[in-house]
Amino acid sequence: MMQVKTSVTDRATPILVAIEESIRPDRLKPVVGRAAVNVVRRHFFALDRERPNALAGGRTHYYAGAARGTHFDVLPDGVMISVNQVGILQRILGGTIVPKQAKFLTIPARSEAYGKRASEFRDLIILRRGDHQFGEPYALARAVSTIVHRSGAADSLLLGGSRSSSGGLQGGEILFWLKRSVTQAPDPTVAPDTLALYAGIKLATNEVIARHVARARERGARTQNPGPRTPP
């Protein structure tokens, strides 16, 4: 009578257990959060390179600030991605902006005013329609002043004092337009593409699952082939 001895090795269960472990919510949520944050940050840094200030001049790097202000929080039912940058949602959704503490919004009219408050300039005057005191304010401009040229030290010694002469006028440039409200058109391109976001999350989660499966296979291989034993 011939006997056949069979041996069944279960290699599937350890891999399934590894997959189950890798997709546990407490392990998967941080993976999803980090992946989403990386996609959003790359998008904002790209916008910062592609969209300089509309008025040129010194850059404020608004979108780079949005990238650095992006983070995630793990919630009981998922992950929340937040962008800590003033006005970022307004740029995406658009809408009407009104002043909260003043009567007018100050809209930069020149590059030197971009990214600054009107209070940072000490020589501004209000321009009014009709050029009279009761006219509607419409802009903030630099006060006009006379340029004075003073003589050097040598002239002062020779003449027994200093001399000065008028060299024309300076100032008068409009730095800010005054608006009671501004309506901004929505710009969905400020937000990252949804497909790119999903692709980044999928790639990150697949990498985590693949690492867990590889480790399970390594452990299984060591169990099946423990290696030569040391003779007593």
C-alpha cells in the first residue's frame, strides 16, 4: 500500500493579515493626511513660481506662505486638511469683500504699496472727488512737497552759513485706491486638482500596503527556511 504525505503551507493568511493591519484607520489616516498635504503644498509652491505680483515690485510670496501654512489633523471620522493663509478661500470661491473696521478698502495702485498697509506710509493725503472737502474719497496719495537742495560744507564755510535752493516738487503719486467694496471672481485653479489629490493619496497608501506585504513575506520565508542549525 502506497502512502502519500502532503504538506500544506498557508502563505496567504499572513499577507491578508498584513494588509488588514496596514489599512487600520489609526495607521492609514496619518498616511492619507501627509500625502494630501504634500500634494497641496506642491501645488501652492508651483503657483508661487507661476504667479508673480500683478504690480511687479517686491514679492510677498503669498502662495508660498499658503504652502507653509498647510497641515492636517486626524479626526474620528477622517482627516482634515487646513491652509492657514488669510484670503485663500476667498480667492478660490470669490465673492464680495467689504471693510470690517474702516469705511474703505485700500487697493494698491503702485508696486511699492503692494503687501503693505496704508498706515505704514506717513505722508498720505486723501484725494476727494470734485477736489473739495465734502467730495467722496477715492484715493490715498503722497503729499506734494518741495525738493530743497542744500549747499555742501565748503560753501557753508565760504559764505558763513548754508544755502538752499528749490529743486521742484515731489510726491503726488496715488498709492492706494479707496473702495467701499470689491467683488472678486472665483478662481478654482487656486485649489489643487482633485484627481491629483486622489492620485497622491492612492500612491502613498499603496506604498504602505506594499511594505507591509513585503515584510509579511520575509517573515514567512524565514519561518519556512530557518537555515542550518548549529550542531550541538
